[in-house]
Amino acid sequence: MPPIRRNSHPLQRSGVSQTQRLLKALTPDFVRVDERSTADLLLFAKEYGRYLTYYNRADQPSGTWQPFMQWDVSAILATLANTNGIAYRKVVEEAILAKVRNQTPQLSDDLVKQHFFQLFAFLFTLTQRLDDQYRQLPTDLVFREYLGGVITGSLQEPFKKLKAYYDWCQHDTLLLPGLALATSLELLNPEAALGQLSPIWTDGADAVVPVLVGTGVEKLRNLASHTLFVAQINSFFRTLAQVSVQAGRSLEMTLDQWPTHTPHYALFLTFLKLFRYSQAQLNTFTARHLDFYYNQVLRLPHRPAQPDAVYLTFELAKQVETHVLNRHTVFKAGKNADGQELFYRTTSDVVLNQAVIKELKAVYVDNTPTEKAVYASPIANSADGKGGKLLPGQAWPTFGNTSRDRAEIGFAVASSQLYCQGGERALTIQFSDNAGLIDIDFGLFDILLTTDKGWWSVPSAKIIQGRSYTGGVILKLDGNDPAIVSFNAKLHNGTFKTAFPIARFVCKEPMQPQSLFGLRFTTIVIYANVTGLKKFSLSNDFGPLDAAKPFQPFGGIPKVGAGFVVGSQELFQKSSNMDIGGAYLTNEWDLSDQPELKTEFIKVSYLNGGQWVKHPVEGERKSKGNPIEFRNPFPIEPDFSADTPLTTTANRGFVRFETTDDFGHGTYPQQLVAAALANPAHLPAAPYVPTIKSLSLNYIFAKTYDFSTATDGAECQFFHLTPFGTSRPKPAPTVSLMPQFSDEGELYIGIENLRPAQSLLVQLAEGSADPALNRTEVAWSFLTNEGWQPFARPDLYDGTDDLTHSGLVQCVVRETATTESTLLPAGLHWLKISVPQRRGAVCQVVGIHPQAVRAVLSDHLNQNVVYQQPVPAKTIGKAVISDPALKKIDQPYDSFGGRAVESDDRYSARVSERLRHKQRGITIWDYERLVLEQFPGIYKVKCLNHSRIDSDVAPGYVLLVPLRDTRRQAAADPFRPVVDLATLDAIRTYLKRFVSAHTRLDVKNAVYEQVKFTFNVKFFDDPLIDPDVYRKKLDQSLRQFLAPWAYDVGRDIEFGGKITKSVVLNFVEEQPYVDYLSCFRMDHYVENVLYQPDVEDAEATTARSVLTSFGNGDLGHTVNILTTDSEPCDC
């Protein structure tokens, strides 16, 4: 938890918003020459009639004209409409109650009595006037019925209690006349006013009021502060104000819809209606005077409209390869609100072609000081990176995030040494550098082999890594495990360009130690130790043999020189460049009829160049009880085809085992004849016919491969496993064991039918970048056979300004680009967008479209067409002049960048500000107004003088904190209206033109401090409503209470401030569906990091902090539902 901070900035203020810029004095209605309303004029005529003498028919004075002007329904309603309850309440408070309560100076007892006498006179006079107007209203007027209901329902009870207080004061002689209250209202004596009231004000029941303690005038002083007494007065005036509003509305109705006006009064009302035109003309004087001064004297014109722009994309007709779309090509865009046709024209030439974007893939690398994790998005433009559906207009993370699947990364070794089709197999792979074996934890990897059944994951029980094998791993396979075969793209899937068997090492977990990515090697040693191999070809001098059953290797009548031949692609393509290496036949002779067998009767020869070559070595002749050893002096080229018997066209790959003994078969006929002649009863036994009951191959070979000089045709190939393919590192003194990820994020764009010149529209969710991060450098490159090649500076134009806002990207792809790289799926050209760090500093992507061009609003028909509002997406679809080369024209997104003609209010605000700051940034006022005028997308800005981001007291520094206007563009997080990095940079650059060269200026987003509430709640039981519905509703209400500006665009966002837990607790308890709460807890977060747990007050920690609600989307406050009253409490 970070240390506790306090906002120590000496100047506590909340900045300025766009709505606060216009001074009230600049509005034409601030001071009008004639501000009289219709009610004012009616009352003026009524009062003025009192001073006009009426002469009867005898031409004698007979009263005044007032009766003619006071009894009409409109005059009566005008009187009620001008009864200002709020103003009268202020008079009572300031002129009477406040003086009585005030202790310095304290009023004398007589003055207190006089003030209270005037208070009751004031209240009862208003009551009498209201009653008088009520009685004068026509009975068929709807408003009269309304007023009667208000009197009985809202005014009767306060009046009765106030009269009870008056009677109580009268009884104790606490009222004294003699004080004149400064008011336009002619006050009556309380008794006189009460005596004139109609019965509607009483219901026959006496009001009960509390008796105040004290003696004499002390009771009145206490009464002036008594809550119940003051509440009755407030209720009375509040209701009076409501009656005034309703009377004004009824007055307007009677001017048009009341048919019983007297003729003379109807003429007078007609005059007033006509007078309104002259009055309105007269009241334009202030606006015309201001306009004359600004326009004619200062010569400052209104700012003209700024045309908006739009991006268009195209699809060419099938038969058109390329097409030049000329600058100023005009397109139709419907009509505006005034019925004028809209046209947009292109701003530059563009070469269109048939290129289309087929795939978007992304990689995100999460680095920590000790670990690295790689996440892959095979379908980047989807909700989950795997093809999940996006909502219309929904953005997706440019490079993915930690919610994506882990990437299959690692390495692979391909070698003929791994070609082992059966038997007991022990395959050892070791990695070394110049210092010796390197230490690799193979427990971090899943190991897969290419087998005849596809990729086969080697069980962990068959993987051995011991101290004696540091730097290496042994794979122990038995005869039941599948055969290891050569790589087949269809069977095994993958982008390996090799014909060898492969051992693939894939990281098990997303997070891997950083040390693993730092391992480098120079050589690989592969040991292949196989026993009991049954797959080979076997033949003797008489033809092919079947080793699966007993056979006679030298025929039925062996002769000296007779033999059998063994052929094995697996064995004879292996060799050794170490001291380890050799092979032998394990054979089991059938000696059932021959108890003894001569030794040294086998001689070995090898096929080389089609000839049998004697290659005597030590141990070539073996006795009957030992395996027959041999070597492989003439290895063959790697060949993974099936073994075939020896043919006349064979050159290598066979070994012949000849007998040097005929086992007596050569002399047996003579011996048999001689025995038959001499003693037929004792014929010699038939000589032994050598028979092998079983035969298998065994071998062990070890070979070292040096990768500092490895070539494409090497017998051992090493691959890096990348998220979407493979790569072969180039020969180097040392080679990295793992693929290297120098970039934090990479986005791959797969394009079909690519042509050298491309124009891409990259539509971004502007404002979705993390504004707390500094700008990152975005690199563009294209894929070649040698890897990724960055675009040369002249070949690339990035209109997105490092992916901080939407724009066009125009590039020229050189001829070195390829569609056959193993890094990514073949058949497409690939572009890469990458960032080395701070991937969050770029915006999320809404879409990427080829064949794009920018067009701006054009007054094509000279009709003085100007921008009024954005053109919705899909509006533009046709050119003014049809072009047969264009199959489809599309406007994927709304137009942007337009600015309507400056309104009078904005004009007045701009010019008045200009006259004050004079295009110079000196004071706080200057900085804030300069920004708000230049950047209409900023809702509010706060300037902190002598401050920087890490200090509230920093002389010479100026820090500006803008807030985004979410009414113009929705924020990614409504509770954090952050400003995007591009706008922050633009504000900084703009202000530097107007501030002192010695000012150290910075522009940063606000610090958003969240409050999160955790509590248990018991809702009122309602069998028709799921409690979870109440939970979501309560969470939403709580968010709206804490951050009302996120829901109501009319509410202001305040910097600083404090949120008190008890206030929020009271709000939650008052919800109509909440029964009770428990374990109510408030946690204070700063930028989503817990700052203080379980606090009573959450107070802003910096001068640029904004207190807001915790959570976005479904993640909000923790509301636990209690289902029974007996559930235990956690607090």
C-alpha cells in the first residue's frame, strides 16, 4: 500500500469547463432594455389605472380606471404569477429571523417583539392575498380547482400551526406593533388579515405545536431557531413558489384559450401580444451593440465552418488488376438537414489493386524482471483472439493481452539420427557451448516427436534428465511406442522446411524464466541407442526372407561363401563422428539338432558403389553365442522410404554376412555313400543346417553438429518455434536456444494479391490508449525470406502518428517480400506492426482496410454548403461520375474533423477571451481558455501553476490537466474520461507558442481515484424478482451516485473533493428495495491500486485528482446478498 498523501497545493480550485467559458454578461438576455413580462405589464396596467380618473357619461369624475383592469381572469393570474415566494422567504430570513437569532448585536426585547409582529403580519397578509385571489377566480377555471387543492393539501397545515404560534405569542403578550418592514407588500394587521380569510383555510381541528421553554422574550429567540417553526415557514413559501409557477402557465393559457374576456380587456391583451414584437426588437440592442463592437470596430469575424473528412474504401472489378483513382474524384453523400446535396472529393491520387486482408494475428510479450510470457491471438480481430464475435464498432487489443491463449513457443531439433522406427530406443540430445554443456531445465517443456500417428507427446515418465545429463535429455521409448518418422506437412501440420524427423520442445506454461531466453549454444550432440529393431529388409542367396519366423540364412545346403543380406534405411543413414558408434545383430540360433557349433564362421562385407567390400575390423568374426558386430563405414544419404530387399541397382545401405564353413554339407554325400557301402545300419547323421529363430538389429551412434557453420543441407537442423510458425537461426558463434522477442507487441497483417503500393486505413478507438504511458515507437516491416525487413523511410507514411489516432498508412513493399516464409502461414504477404515497449500507449483497433483514400466535404455545386453534422457510416456509396473499374465503394465509418459555423455564444466567448489573454499564456485563466478554445473535444481543464506531476510546489513549472468531453466521443472507461496521448502532445505543442520560453510546461491526465464499496445487503422479499437483479441495479445506482457525470452530460466533473462513507451508506439504505445492510466498507484506490482500506472519508490526494466510482463493465462494487436474517456477519 503506498504512503498516505494529502493534497498540499495552496490554490484549491476546480478548473474551467466549456460551459463556464461564456460570461453571463455577454449573453443578450443578461440585461434587456425592457425585461417586463406579460404578468408585469398586466399588473402595471392595473396599478396605472388607479391614477387615471374615470369620467362618466355626464363627464363627471367617477372613480378610477382600476376596476376595468383588475377583475379579468388574466389580471388575477398575473398577480399570483408575480407572487415571488422565494424572494419573500429571503425577506423573512434576512430582515426578521436572522436578526432575532443574531447575538451581536442583540436586539432589545421590544425590537424582538416588533420583529415577530411584523413576521406574522407578513405571513398572514400573504395568506389573505392568496385567499382573495382564490375567491376572485372563475369557478370554471381549472387553475382555481388546483389552487383549492393546494390550499387544503399543502398550505392549510402550515397556516394552522403558524396561527397557533401567533395565538400563543398573543396570549403571552409577546407581540408589539410599531416596526415598518422594508417590502413592497402593503402589510395588514394580523387580526385584520385573519378576519378576512375564507373557511377553506381551516378544517375545525386545532393545531398542536410544542411549548417552548424560557421566560418572556427568550421564548421568541428560541422560536426563531426552532426547527419545527422554521420548517412551517419554509413549507409555506415553498408551496407559494409552486403556485406562482403554475399561475404563470395558466396565465399564458388564458391569453389564447379563454373565451370570456371582456371586450375592452381582450383588446388590451391583443395590444400586449403585438407589443411583444416591439419589445423583442428593442431587447436586441445589447446583442447588436456587442456585434457592432466586435465585428465593425475590432473587425473580428465569426469563425467559418471547417469541412469534415471521411475515409472511403474500394473494391475493384474482377477483371481490373490496378486502377488509378485521381485526386478530386467526387462522391455523393446524400443531403443535409437543409436539403442541400453533399459531396466529398478525394484529397490525393491513389493506386487501387486487388489486395485484400485475409488474416490478422497478434503476439503480446509480458516481461517481468524474472519471467517472460508470450500470448498469441491467431484471429486478432475478435473478442477473444480466437474468433469470438465482436459487437459493431467494438475495438480489439492491437497486440492482445494476458487473457489470450499462451503461444506455443520453444525450439525443435530435426535430424536423421532421430529416425527410429521401433525397438527399445534411447535418444539423447545435448546442447553445448565453448565452455561445455549448458544447463537446460527440460521439465519446462512438453516434448513431441513426429511419429507415424502424427505428433506424439512423450510421456514425462519416458523423459530422463539427471545430473549426469546436465545440458541434455534422454527419451526412453519402448517397442510399444510409435515409430519416429520423418516430418510430413499433411500428417504433422507445421511450417517446418525439413524432411527429417523432429523433436519439438514446447513450453508448458505461459510464464518462463528470463534466464531460459538467455541460453545460447554452439553444438548439438545426438545419441541414438536402439536395441531390438525389427524393421529391416532381409534376403539370402535364394531370395527375400521373413525374419518374423525361423529361417535358414545360408540355405538348406550351406556352402562356403553363402550368406544373407540385411538392409536398413534407418541404420545405414546414421554415422558417428565421435568415439561411440557401432551395430550388431542379435541372433538366436536353432541348435535343437546340433549341440555344438564351430566358431568364427561369419564374415562381414558392405555394399559400396554396387560392390561388396571387405572391411575387416576387430571382432568381425564372432562365435555362435555372441551378437554379430559390424559398423557402418559407408553411410547413405538420409532416406526415410520403406526398406526394400537388395536389388542390382543398389549402391549402399546393405551389409552381407557370409559363412566361412559349409557345416559338413560339402563332404556329407561322400560320407553317406561310404557309410551305406560299409555299414548301412549306421548311417551318419545329416549335417547341421544353420537356422535363426529370431533376428533384430541393434546400434548406437553419436554425432556432434556444429551450428556455427551449419548450412541448409545439414544433417541436423535447429528451429525456433514461434507463435505462428518456425524459423531457422542463421549460423553464428552461438545460437539462442529460444526464439527472441525484442518487441512487446506485434500485429501481423496477412494480405492476398499484394501489390507494391498499398494504402491501408487503420481505424482506431481513439482515447483507448493508456494516457499514463509515454508515447512508444511504432515500427512497420514486411516479411522476406531473410526475416522481417523494416520499411525504408521513403517507403512508408504513417498517418496514425504511432497508432494514437485513426489514419491512412501508405507503404511501398519491395520485391524481397515473400509468401513462403515459415514464420507465418504461406500464401500471403505479411506486414508487421511492432512496438518495443509500452504497448498500452497505442490505441485499440476497430478495423484495418486496404484500398483506402481520404475525402473531404466539397461545395461541388457552389451552393454554399458547409459542415453541419457528421455523415453516418455507409452513407457514401456512389461516385458522381460512374467508374466501371470500381465494383464497390464503401464508407466504413462516420465522417470526422468537421466544425460547424461558430455560434454567437461561442463567438462572444472566444473574442472576449482573446481580448483578455491577447494570445499570451501568462495567468492560469489564459492557459485554460487557450486550451478550451483550440480543443473543443476537451470538456474541462485545470491549470496548476508552479506545479509538476510529482510536486505541488515547483517554481517555473506549469501543469495542465485536461478532461475529455464524453459527449463528443464515448470514453473507453466512462469513469475515467482520459485524454489520448496524441491530444496531450497537441496541447503541449500548441501552448508552447504562447507561453514564456522559460516556462517548463507539461500536460498530463487527471489522477482518477476510485472508491469501492463492499457490503452485505438484505433485499425485501419479492418472489417475482431475482435478487441478482436488485444487486445489479444497486451497483449501477451506486456508480451513478458517485460519478453522476458519467451518466448525465449536464453534470460537472469536479477536481478534488471528499466522499464520506456515511453519506453513501444513507443513500444505499434509502433505496426502496433494500431492507438492511451489514459490513459496510469503503476502500480508497488510486489508479486502480489500493491506497487506503476501510476508510471513513476518501479525500483526493493531489490537486489533479478526480474522485470516481470503482469499476468498469461488470466489475464494480462487491454487493453480497443475504438470503436469511441469521447469516453471520464478517465484520
